[in-house]
Amino acid sequence: MNILSIQSHVVFGHVGNSAAVFPLQRIGVEAWPINTVQFSNHTGHGEWKGVVFEPDMIRDLVAGIEKRGVLGECDGMLSGYIGSAEIGAAIFDAVATVRRANPAARYCCDPVIGDAGRGMFVASGIAEFIKSKLLPVSDLITPNQFELDYLAGGESRTLAQAFSAIEVLHDRGPRAILVTSLHTDQTPDDCIDLVASDPTGQYLVRTPRLETVANGAGDLTAALFFARYLRNGRIDEALSLAASAVFCVLAKTIEAGTAEMQLVAAQDDFVSPSRLFEAKRLGA
């Protein structure tokens, strides 16, 4: 299986493609990374060095792959943080190019817009572009709770409200939706919920809340969920394996006493999580 991943990249730490590529490879997926930026480290550290690549570079790289005649072998495309609406437009064009080569290819959009507590943290025009352009062409989408509320135009304080918001997004395009870091009135304070939905049903995984701020956890979750879902079409299994693997990574990160995800130390958990959280069907 081959996945084209268009995301940011950092030299130190693991966010964007540096959070997605190795885990995908570890579970047997050929990852084709295109970096939208190359930074020394995550910008959350306060200072960094590096460059933001031009949108035309993304188009050139996709065109180069197309000329190799291999885009027909691309099973899926994944996108994450978008540094500008112009880069978003290049990603939008890439989706169309991949689908021309392989109409069966699926597109997963991780709509990085903001999160609870921080609010919206992307530049002007990006959130609107994701909502108006990328959401309708997505087969899968992986918002956190803040992003779910923004894209659906409501609030998800209750599980019922969350599922109403999910249905709004389904109606706008995506067949499968994963909501990460969900906390409703039914979520214990010491836990976190992940909810996934597709035409086969709605499922929930609840894990203990780990007190860590590990940059890139959402990027890792999106990549593993997308790959697992592409592989077998089972949203409950994809949810369980992705959520469990990320929990194991974060647990090992806490043990190491660092804010940077310990992907190498936890690599076996990508294949077979050492602690497995079952996905429970809801509304059955």
C-alpha cells in the first residue's frame, strides 16, 4: 500500500511528516512524503529556523511523480498542517491529480485549525479554505473537538451534539470521520474519548488521560487511522489500533521525561499495541 503524505517536517522532534512517515513504514506502508515546510523544530518551542516551501514546489513534485507513471499505484493521500491558503490550493490540486491516475485512491484531510484552550492558531484564510474546499473532497477527515465544532458550526458538549456535528460533516463529503481528543459530559475527567463514524456505525474508544503535551500526536493518530482504514475498511479496528498505538507512544514519552514523541522506542506498538483499547459500538 502506498500513501502520499503532504505535510510539514521538522528536523528535531516528530510532527507532520516526521510523525507520520516512520510509523507508516513500520506497519508496512510505503510513504511518499512531500514536505510543505522544513523547520529545525516545532514552532511551539518559541523559536525555530527553516523555510516554508512555495506551493509550486508541491505541484512540481506531484508532477514529477506523475511522470514516473506511479500515481496509479497511490492508494491514498494524506494532508495535515497547511501554512497558507496557497499551499492548500496546491494540496487541492494534488488530490485531483492522484484521483485522475487512480479513481479508487482515498484522501484523508487532517484539518489542523486549532484546539481547545488555544483557539484557532492558523493564519487568516486557512480555516475557511479547509472548510470550503478540502472538506467536500475528503473521503476521511480527522478533526479534534475544536475543529469538529468549527467545521460543523456548533458545539459538542454532549455526545449527542458530537454525533450531530459528525452527521453535518458526513453530509458535506467525508465518508469516514475520526474525532480525536473528545471530551463531553459523559467523559470522565481522567479520560479522553476518540470517536469514529462511517456508514457501518459509530464507535468510541476511551483511554486514560495522560498528562503530557507531545507535539505531533494528532499527526500520528491521523496517519495510523488512515492506513489501517485503507487496509481493511474496518473503522472499529482502525480506531482501536490507532488509539492504542498512540497511547503507548505517549506513555513511553512520559517515561522518557521528554515532550518529543518516542517513536523509535515505541515502534513495536505501531504493529501490535502493548495495551489494546477496544472500540465500542454506540447506538446499537
